[in-house]
Amino acid sequence: MKKLLLIAAFAVFGFANVNAQDIKLGAKVGMNFASIYGDTPANLDPITSIVNFGVVGEIPINEKFSFQPELMYSIQGFSINDTSLTLNYFNIPLMGKYYLTKKLSVEAGPQVGFLLSAKNDGPDVTDNFKTLDLGVNVGLGYKLNNGINFGLRYNLGLSNINDVSGSSDKFRNSTLQLSVGYFFL
């Protein structure tokens, strides 16, 4: 409990020093290369989706560190025997960023995903998947002085998303993301 209070106090005092003019808001869009891992068949293929978009904030902690919360819509899934299964998520990544240079950063942080729907080449199969997905992200970012930024990120799912009754198979999301964004504030 003492550790939790210490972390909360550090966060409050750290964010208290942030000037509101330093906070950046923006949007980003990208491409996903998604699949699953775990108890999967050998003939599983990734899917590519050009749907990964949302809003982004960046809150500087100091010259080298920033906190970047995001609200993202993401199409993930996999393909098996030429049949695509698409999983539509509302994801909330909470990224910590460390700037190696003024423009280049490494990032890492947890992600919470909420399943919106799942389709198997048309039919709704949402009931076969759990509604909550927990994962961890790692990546690289590069931003230009004009507000345009680029990102490469990998999401490793930590929670079993399989909810088929009677099945003991464990599936976890695995998604590589490329994105481009713009900080407008």
C-alpha cells in the first residue's frame, strides 16, 4: 500500500509541474499486421488491415520522458485456410516514451483492449472471444518539428482471448503496427 501511495504522489507532483501549453494533442492512423499466438494450428496466417486510428496525447514529464495516452480503434485477427477472422477492438495504450534524441523515441507500456465485434468472413462470432484483452506494447517513434510523427509498435497480447465453451486452447493477440500521426495542439 505504501508503494502505491508513493507512486501516486510521484505522479501527482510530476504532472503538477507540467505546463498545459506543453501538452500535445493529435490523431494518428496506421496499418496492422495481426495474428494470434498460443495453441494455434500450423496453417495460421496473419491479416493486414489499414484500419488503426484514433486520438493521441503527449504529456512531457521532463526533457527526456513523456507519457502518451491513446484512444484507438484497431482491426486485428488472423486468417486460416483462406478464411479471415477480424477482431475489432477499442484499445487504450498507456505509453511511456524516452527520447533518445530530440526527435527519436523508444516507447513501452500496457494496453487494455475492449472487443467490439468479431466476424468470420461475414458471420458474427463475437461470443467466441473474451471482451477484455490485456497486452504490452514496445515501439519506436519519430517526430518532425511540424507536428507529423511516425511510429512502429508491437503489441504482445498477455490474456487469453478464446471464449469457446469447452475449449482449453489459449489464443493471444500479436500485432505489429505502422502509423503516421499529427499533433495539432
